[in-house]
Amino acid sequence: MPKVGVPFLDTEVDTDQPGESAQNLGLATVGVMLFLAVMGAGTWLYNKAKETAGVEQGTGIPVAGE
């Protein structure tokens, strides 16, 4: 039976063992979600600390429309 690759999650879905493949796909998806959650929390914490410290918010990067 063929194996279907999922390149974004760096895993394969094996049609011979669908239960194991579903578990691997689910765990890979959960891993990506946890990574994004940690990155989002880190960004929020960084911005909150900058706001609390009163550090200048400007980055000097030109933004369209401003």
C-alpha cells in the first residue's frame, strides 16, 4: 500500500496501518500547535514587558499607510 507524505509536518501516512498513521499525524499536528502557542505567548510576554518598562514602541521600520 502507498504512503502519503505530509511535508509540512514531516511525516507520512501509511495506508497499511491507518491507526498508527493517524496517531502520528495527530501528534505532529499537536506539536506544531504547541510550538505556535509558545511563540505567541512569548511574543505577548515580550510586548507586555516592553509596555510595562515604557520602552519606545517605534521600530524605525516604515509601515505603509502611516
